Amino acid sequence: MSAGRPTISDVAAAAGVSKATVSRFFNHRERLLSPDIAARVQAAIDQLGYAPSPMAQALSRGRSRLIGLVVADIANPYSVAVLRGAERACREAGYLVMLFNLGNEPGREREAIEALAGYQVDGFILNTLGRGHSVPDAVAAQGKPVVLIDRRHTGMQTDFVALDNAGAMAQLCSHLQAGGWQELLYVTEPVAGVSTRRERTAAFGTCLQAPMAGSVFESAEGDDAALLAALAALRRRAGRKRRPAVVAGNAVVTLRVARAVRELGWQFGSDLGFAGFDDPDWAPLIGPGLTCIAQPTDAIGEGAARCLIERLQGHTGPARRVLLEGQLVVRGSSAPG
Amino acid sequence: MSAGRPTISDVAAAAGVSKATVSRFFNHRERLLSPDIAARVQAAIDQLGYAPSPMAQALSRGRSRLIGLVVADIANPYSVAVLRGAERACREAGYLVMLFNLGNEPGREREAIEALAGYQVDGFILNTLGRGHSVPDAVAAQGKPVVLIDRRHTGMQTDFVALDNAGAMAQLCSHLQAGGWQELLYVTEPVAGVSTRRERTAAFGTCLQAPMAGSVFESAEGDDAALLAALAALRRRAGRKRRPAVVAGNAVVTLRVARAVRELGWQFGSDLGFAGFDDPDWAPLIGPGLTCIAQPTDAIGEGAARCLIERLQGHTGPARRVLLEGQLVVRGSSAPG
DNA sequence: TTGTAAGCGTTATCAT
DNA sequence: ATGATAACGCTTACAA
């Protein structure tokens, strides 16, 4: 009766009622419990410091009020920022988030989904690596509602929340154009199989109306020499009449570009223009400050959580696509000249 | 028999054996199961795609193979880096980590610990805010093993893993001294009640043997004007014979100092020396590069996980203090002159 | 070596 | 309005 956490039986005994009554105290108090009994139960609960076991509840109810959140890489500030928004929204709706970090290791999605499913999560929020196709299968197997963040998967008709990539790219390019930066290089992590990267790259292509010209460079980790060469080529292409600028596909790329520029001894805003996706907190400190698209990460996370919770509350209907606008933060790296 | 996940009963039925036999297949296969029966069970498992429910197992066993990890702020790269190390070590030992993020909101520790305890976590790894004293109580109430990361709590006799703060501070100061930076300012987040900050501040004091001189400035969020004033005062104090340098207490402070220096129009490495705790990935990009102490975050997380798992495996004995060495990364901000 | 049955801490369906 | 009692999916004596 006393070792470990008190159970519903302990409370029932202490209050001199049945387990069912104690359970009702938590679940249907107003509707069907007499005030004096309720008071006795309350007293027993306080005295013992009782709290229901979520695990036992989940087992019995078949629902856990747990939401499974899979992130591609917890070390990536974007993932973390989104995670924060989602976690807060879930918590406010009475759900707890169970987190699974893929650590950027490919092929762990299935493991993640199954581990989470084992804990009877009621639904999934997925910010996956985006490659491979184990995700659709694994999710389908669970038959639980899902919302995708940032990266879509072919063959999955689920809710999807992300930045408006095309709109953000248009903002970046027209801003650069207005500043007189006409020879662009879009630097992205390897595109293959990742929807976000594909979309941004495609949007970059459509932004290249005359007088703008541009090309794309895929920057892989550790491949710094190639990036240096690409930047050198960019400036050569631009010559002395057209100003060269880099558009970075995300904060990881921004860091690589900043390192490269430093190594080349160039100055942002004069030797090379810059504007990129994501707005890391160190962006104002690099050279004259880096112009960036700040993603509404909180809203993305919150939107995803909302979508999922609506589904959990029975909302049915076609898969939704929620695209949120980025905010252009102008700094010296894109100064007109 | 078929809706939702298959259960142990489904497998038992399909294999024509009892539930107990299926259970034994997972838990005591070698010791007490005949090969042919094992094969039949295996076949049924494969056919149905069965996996045991961790929740039901936890309920039945009283142990969950879950470790509760509380982090002060998931947006803080230090927390995240430690988390990664801990998570990996736990996973390799067959434990899953259940994460609770305090989001830097004071007073949520108790909530966190109780929520985690509800899921029957076998033990806790705590990287808390460090203020208040709800933590010791809440933990004691659960009677489960605990290891503290980075911040200690008075009145808790538990394992503790952290950076060797005194050693790291000594490295920073003697490095600055060697470079001729003799007038120091230690900038820290508000010290009150946070053991790490207290220890580093104290260590700074003991480093100030002649010819070194120094003082301490507590920098609060949003209080930029005061920081600017403190830096100006530092340079004034130094005069023209002694070179002034800042020691930053962590990456958050480093960011603030970098912003302030930029605003003042100073140059790191000449107008102002710098060396700080934590080595964010943008440190090489600020001015001539910022000299930093890189914390062994992976090792800290892993060490904490190991400590806890040993306790879970029955290790008993006095509370341990594991202090790990930081690594000094020298860059231009502390250049001798 | 295998099966039976009683738990683990809840909720839900009956009665009363 | 309240109390038995059977689930929920699993483990573990105890029997056989």
C-alpha cells in the first residue's frame, strides 16, 4: 500500500470507496459524483499525493495523449526552433511530446516511428531527412494521423506545414536585383531527394529573368575546395559590370559560405553580395551583417501541432498544405551599390 | 484480432501456443524454449509483424527502460550538445530517452520530474535551471537515481557531471596573461543561485594574481547599455600600458559581447582581447576569430548516461563528481602583442 | 519445456 | 450515484 507511487487502489481504500469512484473523480466528476464523496476522494488524493499513471491510462483507453515528434537533427537550430513551437502548442492542448532525434542518420525513420508507436502516441509530427521511402510505409502501417514539416514525401497524402519557399526565394532575388546584384549563385546542400531543396532550387530558376543571371552549386560537407572554386568562378563570370552575389539555401550553407569568403579575404557587401535562407543569431555579426530570410519557425511548429490536434479531435477532410511567409531581414551584405 | 497492432495474444493464437510462451521467446529464449516451438513463434511474429508494447511491459515489470532527461533550454546549443551524447549512450545501452524541455521557464522542474515519473522512467538526467529548491524535493519523492549535469543543487547527494570550471578558467586566464592581456573583465549571466556561474566567477577571482587585475560584470538580457558602459570602463581602467580583455562566461554572453564590440566599433585582438567559455560554430568568423574553451559536451552527456545506467544496474556507493577538461581553442582575439 | 492464472494501474460496462 | 468486474498487453510465479 505504501511502497512507490500510490495507486488508485490506495486512494480508494483511504477514502473508503471503490476504484471506479476514484476514476470517475478524475474523468466525470461533475456529472456523476455526489459532493461529499468527491470531497472524501479529494482528501485522500491530497493526503497520499496521488496522480494517475499515464501509462496505465494509455493502456486502458487506447489513447495516450502523447504526440510523437521526429526531428531530422536536434543539432540543427531550425529543427529546434520548430520543435519549440510544436511542443508549446501540444502542451497547451494537453498533449505531451515524445521526441525522437534522427541525428541525421539515414534510415532511422522507421525505427523512430515504430519506437514512438510502441508508446501508443496518438499521432506524429515528422521533420524527416526527406530521402528514402521508408517513412510512408512505416506511417501507413500505424494508421495514425501525421503532419509533415518542411519536407514532403511522395506518396503521402498528409497535412504539410512549411515555409513558402517560392515566395521567400522571390523576396531574396528581387531584393538582390534591386540592389544591383545581377550575377547570382545559389548554394544549396545536395538536392537529391529532399523536397525543400528541390523546391528552392526550382524557385531560384524561375527568379532568373533578365537582367538576372545565375547558376546553382551543390555544396557537400567537407568539400570546401569546390565551394571556393565556385565562388571564384562566380566573380569571374560577373566581370566588372555585373555584381556577384550568393544566395544560401539554409544556415548550414551560410556558415560554409562565410568561412569561404573569409578564406578568400573578400568582403561581404562589396566583393560579394549575400542573402540566404534562415536567420541565425550570428548573422548580424558577420562582416556588414548578412541579409536573411527569417523563417516563422514558431508558427510552423504551432501550425503543425494544430493540424495534428484537429485530426485527433476527429477533423476529417483532404490533406492540407500550410505555407507560411518568411520575413526578409535586410543587412549590409546586400547593400545596393 | 486484427485491428491495430497485433498483441501477444494474436501471436500466441497464430503459433498455437500460450501467451507465456511468446513472452518467454523474447525474455528467456535460450534458457527455456524448445527449438521447434521457438521457430513457430518466430514465424507467427514475422507474419503478424508483432513487436511487444513497451508501455505494457513497463506496467507489468515496474521498469520501463526509459530515462527522463530534463534540459534547461533546448534552444541552448550547450544543452543540445549534451543531450546528443546522453541520448546516444542511453540508446546503446538499450534505454530510450524521454525529453522534457524547461524552456528556461523557472518553476517547471517539478512539473517535468513528475510528468516523467508518470511514465515510469527508471532514472533522471537533470540539466536544470539551477535556481530554487523544488528539484531536490521532487526527485527525492520519486526515489529514483539521478545524475546532475552542469549545475548542482544544494542538498542533493547525487552523481554530478560537468566541465572542470576552475581548470578551464585557469587555462583562459593564463593564456590571456601570456598574451599580455592584464586587465580583465569577466562577463557572466546573473550569478545568483546558479552553481556553474558561481564556480566560474570564483575561479576567475583566484586567477587574478599580479600582474593580472580584473573585475566582474553581470550581464542580464536586454541590458545592453550597461554592457557597453562596462566595456568602456574596462578600457579606461586599462589605460595605455595594460591591455584589456573580456572573459565570457558562456556562448550567450559571447554573443552579447560581440554585438557590443561591434557597436563600439572596436576590433577584437587589438582594441579588446577576448576568450570565453563555449565554442560556437561561428566563433572563427568574428573578427580575427574568438578564442574559446570547447566543452567536451559529448563526453559530458555520455558520462552522465553512464553514471545513471551503472546505478540502474545496481551500482551503489557515494555520489560521484565527474569533472571533464575543456579544450582551449586559440584564435586571433587573444593574439599576443 | 509449456500452460494457467494472477497481477501491473487504469477505464468502462455492467449491475445495484 | 456507487460498486463489482472485465478488459488493456504484458510478465511471472506456480503447476503440470
